[in-house]
Amino acid sequence: MKKTAVLAVLALFLLCGFSSGEEAKDILKRVREKDSNIGNVFKTFRMVYNKKSPWGFNGTFETLIKADKKRMNSNSGTLTSDAIFDGVNCWNIFPMTGTTQQNKDYYDQNDKGLFAWVKKFNDNVKITGEETVDKRKCWIIEGDGGEEYLKKIWVDEKALSLIKAEGGSMKLVNSEFKALNDDYEVPMKTDILRDDKTDMAIVVTVLETGKDLSDDLFKVDVKPNNNPFGGLIQFGK
């Protein structure tokens, strides 16, 4: 009986500690600020990674950042598309629809970069515990990140990196982190599992900072009547 009472008091103490300290939404806000600051911290940032799955998907993705400009290139064989934020507007370049201007949130919604996971969460999140994972002290944060595996996440308390996530029958595990400086690191390997079996394997093949990136990569050549449907269908409105 005494042991049960002690455990109950300890649990209450821990919960009070979480509520009286930093809230989950504030932690994710710091992650978003860290994401938006990449272009200021590094002269340029480039990351290329491959996605492969046992059910046949194979794609290559590239994230490019220079100052406040961003570009994401996607190539999954028969489907290719590029998303660009030129510092003012968002654009989509797709073979079927040509170049179309998108709403201001388009890039964030399609971002597959370093902190893309945090953009899927709103402020309806909470800290439900702490746990050490691979010698990293992590906050356990619960909420709805839009993906099945983004319901419960483990965020490194120091680096603010996503260490693992889970939800339903799925799990995500980041590993083989490479430090870019004292504040930024990149998981060179990500495994997404369904029922503890590999559903997707992601491996970073290129990781560069400070290399020259042409400004032309972030420019969009918008031509009149660029919509192949002749204006019958409007995209990105």
C-alpha cells in the first residue's frame, strides 16, 4: 500500500514538473525556429536522400536552402516534381501542369527536409514523459502529426532532433546522426516500420553546407499560358 502511494506521489510530481516547465508547443516552436534559421546559420544547405521500400517504391529527394530561399526536388521514377520558395512566393514545377504558383503554405506542406516533421503538428500537443534513448535524454510529446507514425514522438532535449516516433502499427527510428555544428545534426538513416517490419528505408547520400548554389536554382521562369489545360483548370488557388 505504501509503495503504491509513493508511486502515485512520484507520478504527480513528474506531471507537475512537466506542466510547470516548458510546454510541448513551446518546444516545437523552438524546433520551427531552428528550421527557419538554417539559411542564416549555413551559407548553403544541401541534402540528398533515397527512399526505398520492400513494396516497390524507390525515390530520390533533394533539399536545397540558400538564405531565405528553398527548393525541394522529388524524383520517384515516373513522377517528378519540384517545389520552390523564392523568398516571396511558392511554386510547383510538375510535368503535367507546368509551373504554377501555390499558396504560402505549399512548401511547408510538401517539405521533406531536416525538420519537416515538426511542420505537421499544431499547438495541440503535450509532454507525457521523459526517456533516455540511445544515451539521449528525450521529451515524449504526444499529438497528431498527420501521419500514422506521428502521434507520439521522442525529441532530444538538447539538439531538438526527432529520435523516434510511433502511432498505430507504425514506428519511425532515426539513427547514425552526423553533426553539422554544435547545434545542428542530421540523421543519416531513417527506418519506418509497420508491425515491426520495414516499410520504408531512408538513407542520406549527400550532405553539404557552405557549397556554392546558383541563384538560378531558386528562380522560376513563369511563361504565359503555362497551364497545359488552357486555363480550364486553375492550380494552386
